[in-house]
Amino acid sequence: MRACTIGRRLLAAAGTAALLAVPAAHAQEAPGLQRVEGRPPAPDFAREGLDGKTYRLSDLRGKVVLINFWASWCPPCRQEIPSMQRLYEDLQGQPFQVLAVNVGEREPTVFSFARGELDTELTFPILLDPDAGVIDKYPAKGLPTSFLVDRQGRIAYKAVGGRDMTSDAFAGTVRKLLRSGAADTP
């Protein structure tokens, strides 16, 4: 599954990527899902959602958080979003949150896509990152890129490229993080 590249701005994040590098020797939990060495703290951010609310990552401590960076022009992003919604629905009532961070697009474009171009109603927060300020904090090399943040606010896994988030392997990794609880260590 290929990721859409988003240009020089993400290449500038390569310095940050070195801090969160995933060794090639690590076994993958699911195809394309890689453990992040040492589980570094997830960079905090606050962004407004399409619903007008402000979402701050640090406010979600105690939950497993799926941060997904995407854009409406990216075909793999468009394909994986319905499975992200199904995963979100499947885990209702669990300490789990999805933050879908749209990168580089204006609110009308994002709203039009999220509320009009999909057959699936999206009920998770869709955040706006028009200046790419949030994605610049993360080691993302293309779109879509997803990060699974554990209940302690640490980056546990990274996935580059589109995928079925309801697959046994991906959803199983999320469930494993949910079961690990607050005392989990890398």
C-alpha cells in the first residue's frame, strides 16, 4: 500500500523522524504497522475540529489514540477512512479515540469531503492542520500516516500507507494496547 507523498515539508521533518526511528529488525505487528523503539512521548498539539471544538492530545491521556494524517486528494487516505470509522464504532465504550488530522487543506474542502463525498458518516473528530504544524512534529513521510499512542501518551506504533483498520492484525494491535492498561511499559 503506497502512501501519497506530500513534498518538501515532510522531508524537513526528517530530523524529528530520527528521534522516532523504527529499527528494521523490529517485527511488524500487522502488515505495515511497526513498533516504535522506546515509545517516545507523542508530541502534544491542539487543533480545531470540523465540529468547532478544540482537541488537545494531552487531554486524552488514559486512552489509546489513533492519530491519522490524511488529505482528501490522497487515494489511499480516501480508501482507509471508512475502515477507520468502523474501527471507531467497534470500540465505542472503550478508552479509545480517533483524531483524523487533515493536512494542508482549507476547512471548506475538508468539510465537503467529510460530509458529502463519502458514503460513510464520520463520527470521530476531524481536525484541521492547514499549515502542517502538527504533522511537522511527527515522523510522517507521506499520507496517510497513522500513529497509535498508548494510554500513557507514548507513540507505540506507526503505519505508513492506507490499510483496512478493521483487519484482525490492526484492530488486534489496538485491542492489545487497550488491554495493556496504565501500567504498560515498552
